[in-house]
Amino acid sequence: MSTKKIVAIIVLFLILAGLGAGLYLMRQQQDLREKAAPATTISIKKPAKTILVGESFDVTVEVDTSTNVLSGTELEINFDKEKLTLASFSPSTLLPVELAKAQINNTAGSATISLGAQPANPPQGKGTIATLKFEAKAAGNAAITFGPNTKAAGTSEATNVIIAKNPATISILAAGGAVSPSPAQVASASPALPLSPSPSASPVAGSSASPSPSTAPVGGSIASPSPSAAPSASASPAAKPTVTLPANKTVKAGDTITGTAKPNSNVTITIQSEPITATVKADATGKWSYAIPSTLSAGTHTLTITDSNGTYTTTFTVSGVQGGTTTPSGETPVAGFSLPTYLAIGAGFLLIIFGALLAF
């Protein structure tokens, strides 16, 4: 065997060994990316107690990392500036490193918080990542939501791994806890009306006519109870607006959503994560509809419906299309090489080596 052929065989062996090692390393990298695929959920947890105007209360930011191991997070918190003031913020032991000073803007109703993990102890699983201390300014329903810049990074992937952001709505009562009376309270608070004549209304001796219940005693002013004395249906609490979404809360950009509100009222629809604000008119039966903008990005968004009766907040997901297949809500396709790519690279190298051998 000639020296050239021996050298060619050695070179071929080294190239094949290098190719195998390269393919193995690429496979390992893809595995790490798959483990860091979007699967993390963050939520705002409101206090269980009743909140009164003037009180301070804590709201926590909870995380469920799923299979991910977090290296840090960027929180963008939006809140109702008319009803809430954010007094302070503190990180938890889960992500204890404050990467930058928290920016709190009560004029705009927003805050930005950057947190990182201890390198030796990155978090995985469920827990609290931050505590926000609010002060109640006014009565009503106050929404606290995550903005579009809220992100979290896994230790093996720099891309955002959050798949869902769950907001919260705080119900604030007026000082003293005063609320609108219910029909039962109205009825119990009204003075009892006598349904039978009082002793002073007894008939005069010798009279055969028995007094009717409406006969007022001499010198008295008690009137017979009228049907209007009963609580009216209008005293019941006003119904808040609603929205109808599919069971999985997933729609496509351009779809039309519907709901109910106060008849003939103006309904304000806010999609917090873009943000997008629109106003539609409810018909005489209280029904309204709204076409989701075709430009709305895929992922999970916060939807707030408001009319004169109150506010309703929920989340929904816009499905995205990547390569002709539907991407799960908020999830980005995993980067990396697939098996066909590996085979194509390997075949290319083999053709090059085969051609080099023929040249000898």
C-alpha cells in the first residue's frame, strides 16, 4: 500500500471521528435547548383578606418553572394608577440578586424589576420571586398585570421561556367596608308596616263594621302597605361585563370575540400586552363583539373589558403559525439541528473524502 493511501486513510479516519464528535455536541446543545423550551408560568397572587381604601397590602409574584432552571427574570408590572400606589418591592430567596435598581412609576402605573439567581443555586419548581407592597387609593376593581417586556431566561438558553402570564384583580372597598346594600338588607332595614289594625283602631261600640287593615287610628298617620314597599329588582348589584372565549382560551388573530355588558353602553376593550385599546357599543340586549387585530402577535395576552358597571379581566392566547404548523400558545420553535440536517452534513463530508481518495 502506498504512503499516499495510508495518509488518506488516516485523514479519512480523523475527519470521520471529528464529524461524529461534532454531531454529538450539536445533539447535546439541542437537548439543552429543548429542556429550556417555553414552559414557565408566572402569576400575580393577591391577598386573601378584604382590602379597604387607605390600607397597605402585599402582592406576590409566583413562578412555576416546570422543567426549566431559571437564571433570571425581567418583570414589567402594570397596575391601576387611579386606585393603587406601589410603595416598595423586595426580591425573594428564589431570585435574590437585584440586577438593577427597581424603577417604580406611580404616575404611569408601572414598575420594572430585574432579578437574577445565585450561580450556585439556580431555582427550579414553584415559588415566590418577588413581593410588591401596594397602598389602596380608591374603591373599585384594580387590575395588576404583566407587561409585554416580562421575560425569564433558563440557565441553558438566553431566550424567553415564559409560556403564560396570569394577572390578578384587587377588589377595594370604601373606608369602613361600606358596600351597596343587597335587596335583603334593604328589606330588613325598612320599618315594619302593621298588617292588622292597632288597638286604637278598634271599632266604636255598637258599630257592626269591622275596620279594614287600611283604617288609620285616630290621630295616627300609618298608611296601608303598598306593593311599592317591597324591594325592587333594580336594587340588585349591577352585573359586570363578560367575554366569551373558547374552552382553551386560544383564538387566531382576526377572530371575532363576543360578550355581554350593560345594554346600550360603551364597552372599552384593552389588550394590555401590546397595548391595544378599543371601544365598541353594546346593543339593546347587552351583546357586543370585537374583531381581534390581525397584527396582534402570537402568545398570551391580558384582556380587560370595562363598562359603567365594572371591569372584568382575563387572559387569552393568540395561536401562531411557524412552518405551516400551529405553535403552542406563546411558544417559540426550538432552535437547533434536526436528524435530516445531520445526515446531509455527513453525506457532504463523505463525498468530499471520496473525491479526495479518487484523486490520489
